[in-house]
Amino acid sequence: MKQTLLFLFILFLFSGCTKTKEAGPYFGNGFHNGWADQNSIVIWTRLTKNPELNLAGEKFLVPSAKDHRRLDAEANPDSIFNAQIPQGFTLDQMEGACPGIKGEVRMIYYPLNQPDSRVETEWSAVDPGKNFTHQWKIVNLNADTKYVVELEARRNKKSGVTARIEGAFRTPPESASRSDLNFCIVTCHDYSRRDDPENGHKMYKAMLRMFPDFFVHTGDIEYYDKPAPYALTEELMRFKWDRIFALPYQRDFYKQVTTYWMKDDHDALTNDAYPGMKYGTVSWERGLEIFDKEQFPSNDKPYKTVRWGKDLQIWMVEGRNFRSKNDDPDGPAKTIWGSEQKEWLFRTMKESDATFKLLITPDPILGPDRDNKGDNYANKEFSYEGNQIREFLNQFDNVYICNGDRHWQYVTNLPGTNLWEFSTGAGSDKHAEGWNQEDVRPEHRFLRVKGGFLKGSVYQAENKSWLKLEHCDVDGNVVHEELFTR
Ligand SMILES: [Fe+2]
């Protein structure tokens, strides 16, 4: 009798497992964190119908450049759909699809070395109006602490838990505390130009091996205006986020590393985007909302400064929301950052007593950039405000600019100034372009038209503080280093 009961019990357990495994919802997009400081962080997640993206799905049709322009101008959702999805197929059947699904989520978190101090949230429904996502803002955290995060999913009250996922983040040390740190900064990648077809971008694997204390993505995390598909509707924009966030390397990295997300033109709306523009059926306002309020951890303001201990402070600036039109006449009224953000940056940078100050920006400030570009402070179209900012930064001898956007790696040190700029370079070799490798200018200390990322370390040696900034290739090999001490 005992044996029969045991057998039935084991059968019950197994049938339960099988049932929940088939049923979902799942965490196909893992979870992301954002905006971490000493006491708070935001956690974002999304529920998915399947545990993985549909890599074997149907391929998108690619309209010609002329048709792309027409579809953009006409803004007809049916024409946009029919030009890119083969007849008889739904979007969920296309390559890379990772559709969302209704359900509930809850979060458990605790300091790694104090599992007894666990906090468990109530169950919350994901929001189908926001692509089946949910966000929590956690407050009252301890500084300089590694936290474990566990998420659970269920279909509804009766279904039981259908998926579990675990990850971590760490909070920054206080301004008085001195500790060795390392971090990574990247820019520009998309699903189509990933360098490992099954897993995503190789650099994420390389960066994870370095155990970065934090990570900054400077934007162009996806490209709405590149084919397969051209994301000319909100539905297609979401499709692209669902797909890239389901790539295993990306998913594995983001759930374990304290992350700061920034946006640029291609993930706000379209190439060189500014207020008032639209892309297909999507307005400028919706483009910002999808990034700032739905697909990424949200914050009141889209910019932030965070102290990472005694030796380091980082500033992450917003380069799209407040800008003038690129073709407005240059002068005192023309802006990229807007007056409020600029005043905040100037004030907080002056007030800071951090040993090293990193200004992390989606777009370059020093360049050099191509002559035919007119979208950033390194271009003549924004030289009035660009000069004002360069003059401000030049009063410091401990500020280092780290920029995204440009698809090549460089270190610029403008001769006769304190101005340094480190361009992280694109996220894969096939994404690298835009500058001629032979065109080395006097201000270039390093130039490499290849993919990779920027690695930074802050540490103590010989009774001094050091900042090391290293360019790495996509496999994590160091290709250039600059060392600063104070
Ligand atoms: Fe880009």
C-alpha cells in the first residue's frame, strides 16, 4: 500500500512538472535592471508564451529602399505588414518571434550573504497594453551589496508557478568608500548583425567573464529602421525588442549585471531622429514612450549621475528627448541636451569630489566624425553648444568622455587640452564601419574600425588611484589601453 501511494505521489509530481512546463507563461526575455544607485533599482520583466525565441521561423520579406520610403510616408499598417510578412503567416510565426502572454509575476530579493532578509512582493499582472511587461522599483537597499533576485510566473491564482528565473545585481558603494571596480560600456548592435546566430552577440559572453560591477549601454540597442523587419508600426517595434532580448547571451548577461540603459536615434525612432519626426505609423511621442516607459526600466528623468565609491562618478546624459531639429540654424538657442539637463550636468560635475569623472553619452562630443553628419556635438551643425560644453569640460583634468553611436573604436585627446574621448565601437565586427582605418588624425591616440567594447577599471596601487580604460575586441582581448592616475 505504502509503495502504491509513493508511486502515485511520484506520478503526481511528474505530471505536475510536465503540465506546468508545457503551459507557460515563461520568462523568455529574462529580466533587466536599471537606474541603480546606493539605495534603489528598477527591475523590468516580460511574460512570454514560449521559453525561447522562434529561431526556425519564417524569414521576413525585404522591401526595396524605394518601397521602404513609400511605406514610411503612407503609414498604412496593412501595407507595412503585407510588404514584410509572407502571405498566410502571422508575426508570431516569423523568425525570432517571442510573443508575450498574460499572467502574473512576483519578485523575491535579498542580499547574497543574508538570505534570511528576503523580501517577497505580491503577485502582479503583467500589462498587455505595455507588451506584457511589469516593473518594480525597489527602495531601501544597502549600498555596496550584491543582491539575488528571483522571479516567479504563473498564469493565474489557480495555476501554480509556471516558470522561475534567478539573477543578481549589485549596488554602488557610497562616496566615502574606496573599492576596486570594473565596468563595461557598449553601443550599437542589432539582431541581424549578431555574430553568433544561435546565441546573440559574442561580446556579452566575453564581458560576463570579466564580472563587471556595472554595465552601460549607450544606445542603438536595436535598429527600428533596418530591414527584417522595418519597424514602421508599434507592433513591429515590440517584435524587435522581444527578439533581441530573447537571445541567450544577452538574456544571461542582463539578468546578472547592474545595467544602465541609454537610447539613441535608432531605438528612439529612426536615423538622426529629433522631436516632431515620425516613423511609419509611430509618432515621436510614442517612440519615446515605448523606450522610456515600456521596454526598459523607467525613471522620472531620462538622465542620471551615480557615484561609484570615492574614486568614480558617472554621468549618463540623454541625447534625444530635449534636442532641437538637426537642421535648425546653429546658435545659442540650438541644443541637444536642453537647458535643464545641461545646468544639472554642469552643477553636479562641479560639485563632485570623485577622483575620476566619466561622462557617458550616446553620441560623440569631440569626434572626429564624418563631415556629412549633422547629429552630434562633434558636427558643425551643433558647434555653438558643442564649444560651450567642450570649454566647460576642459576646466577639469579628471573628466573622460565615453561615447556610443559611432561604429568604430577610437581614443581622442584634443592636442593642448584636457579633453579625452573613448568611442566604444559597434557590438560586432559586421556592424563596424563609417571611418577609414587609414585616416588617422593628429587627435587620434587609437583607431580601430572593428567591433568590441570598452572596459574600465578603477583601483588602488602604490598609494594612488588609477583609472584604466581598455578597448576590447568582441572576444574580450585588449586591443588598446590608456592609464590615468591621481
Ligand atoms: Fe548605430
